[in-house]
Amino acid sequence: MADPGFWANQEKAQAVLQEVKTLRGWIEPYDKLQGRAASAEELDAMLADSPDAGMEAELDTESEQLSTDIDSFEVRSLLRGPDDFRDAQVEISAGAGGTEAQDWASMLMRMYIRWAERRGFEVSMLDESEGEEAGIKGAVLEIRGHYAYGFLRPETGVHRLVRISPFDSAARRHTSFASIFVYPVVNEEINIEIDEGDLRIDVYRASGAGGQHVNKTSSAVRITHLPTNTVAASQQERSQFKNKATAMKMLKNKLYQAEVEKRDQHKAALDATKSDVSFGSQIRSYVFQPYTMVNDHRTELKIPDVQKVMDGAIDPFIEAYLKLGSDTAAA
């Protein structure tokens, strides 16, 4: 058996490698942007002496792209939290509104999947509870990509929908709610000790799609951490063993985030939001009728193209929130 000091050194080495990787992820893009800017300036000076229509068009195109890339780098520079570089676990829960709210939760799930696909991130469904008539009662997604948690962190909160409900025969306008909570995916090098005696493990038949084997055997697993009443469940795998491993990983993510929030001065506000998925607690409203508008109540950013937003174009809201936080910290 290896010496305990060996494993300690391995963990330190992994931490150093991660830090090097993170720093390289900042330095290399910065150097490339700086080099492109210098080249553009040199070309501009050369064209001032010897005009060339074709090269001027190329310079205009490069200048526009360079401006876009610099803006993206500026936004990414705001992701300085200790966990921002991690993958993200997104928990979606239907709130007040019955079937309409469950349909709304499924719409939000699709929105985040489309957002991840736009960025080239990987998405895995860890858990899903279908609604009785339509939509979902809740779901947990794992989104894997560099700084996925940092980008999705601003999405935590209550999201409000206003539309004429397709489930209402009288075609009345309904208001529905769903909550989003985002956790960092904890890597194995972070040691979260969990006493087995503090866990209640339940097995049951999976309720969603997955084939006859999944639905006919008790392969789904739900783990409850009794001291904190924290629950994590997985039913996507055919194997009960794999579902248990996935649920345990999800539980560790939640407990880790809970410890982070204990040190966070905004924890009380977050807890209040989580307990009240209803009117007055929303961070963003999505209005489909009588007009179309998505309004973020924290930044006051408004986008009229609600369909585009629902197709995953939420970056403007994320960027506005990150910049607002940066301005507040600077003040």
C-alpha cells in the first residue's frame, strides 16, 4: 500500500497542474489578442501610406472580429470565483402553477441545453421527474465545459413565465414559476467527508424513458443526507450501482455548495428565494403575451425577442449580471 504522504503529494501536484492550466488559459488568449491588435495597427499604418481597397476590407473585418473577441475576453475576465472554472450542475424545479409550471420547467431545461450546445459544452441528464400531464416536475443537468459554472452561476433564482396557457380551454393568461439552482461539480481532489450513518438510501423504479429494463427494476437511487435534509437522485443509468455513484456525486456537489454559501454574505437572500418560488421573488420574467419581452429584474436588461432567448441566447443576461457584480465590487 502506498504511503499516505504519496497521495498527499499527488493531490498537491494535481492542484498545481490545475493552477498552471488556469493561468495558461488566461495568458495565451491575452497574448493572441495583443498580437492581433498589434498586427492590425501595423496594417492600418501601412494602408495610410499605400491604400489598398482589398486589404482595407480585410482590416475592417478583422477589426470587427477583434472587437467581439476582446468583449468576450473581458466577460471571461470577470469569472474570478474559486469555483468558476468548474463544470456545472443545474437543478430545475417547477414552482407555483401546476401543469403550466411543469411545462415551463421543461422549456427552461431546453433553453439551458441549447445554450450549452451553442458553446460546444457537453450535457448529461442526471435526473428527471416527468409531470402528470406535461413538462417536468424537476430535472438535474450536468453541463461540462471550461467555466461552465462561472457562466451559469448568475442563472440561480426564480424564473417567471407570462403567457396564454395552451392547457387552458378558455385561453386565459397565466403566470408560472420555476426555480434554477446551479452548483459547481466537485472534482475528486476535494475531500468531502460523509458519514454513511447520516445517509438514507432509497431505491425505486425509474419513471422516465429508458427502456423496459429501467422501468421494471428498482434501478433508480435517491440518497438523503439526514443532518441537512439534502436530497440527490439518479435514474438515468440501467445499473443501480451506477445510479448510486452518480447520486453520491450530486450529493457531494450540493454539500460543497452549501459550505460555500455558509461563508457567503448573500446566503440568507438565496435561501429566501429558494423557499418562495412564486410572485415577487423572480430574477427574470419571460412575457409571451400580450407582448414579447424578457426582463432581468437585477440588471434591468430587456430583450424583446423571447423566442431567441428560449433557444439558448441568454449570454447578454449573463454578461450584464457579471458586469454589474464587477461594478458593485469596484464601488
